[in-house]
Amino acid sequence: MKVQVTAKFFLDNGEVKRVDWFEIDPKLIGKIVENGVDKPIEIILKSAKDVQDEYKKIFRRLHRQGEMFIVENINGELAGVPFTKVTYWTLKAGEVTKNVNESTNRTSI
């Protein structure tokens, strides 16, 4: 599955930054603690809505903690947005039906 994600960041100076990127075969990678031992887990996200929901959680955490969001955009450039300057943001994810180059992005969320 290929998903295009578009985020708009509305900054405190009135500027709006838009970042578009692809998620190809998106997965959620994390860990669980079982009997005091960290065990890695990997969950395959099965829909564009799943991807959007996971980024929504990530953005909420980054916004709350005032951290930086960095991703490789669809042009292959790194794009970064400091959440300390973000007033609010919007997020949209949709499945891509056209062919997307596998090397464009391979982000794990």
C-alpha cells in the first residue's frame, strides 16, 4: 500500500508550511515490556486512515513537547517544522493508486 500524507502547519508568525510525503508499506514500530524485558513489535498499517491516525498521535505528542518534526518530502528533500512555532496543524492521508518510486520514502512511524 502507498499513502500520500499532506500536513499544513500554521505558524505563530502567520506563515503556513505545507509538507507532502509518501508512506510505502507503512508500519508502526515500537516495543512492549513483557516480564521486565523489552520486546520489539511491528504492526502493519492497513489503510490511509490508520496512517493518518498514527501521525495525529505523533503530532499531538510533538506539539505538546515542543519538538521538531522532520520527514523526507516527495521531492526527496528533508523538511522540518519546529512545533514550538506551530499554532495549529491539519493532516490528510490518502491511498495512492499511481506508481510511486519505492526509494522516495521509507519512513517508519
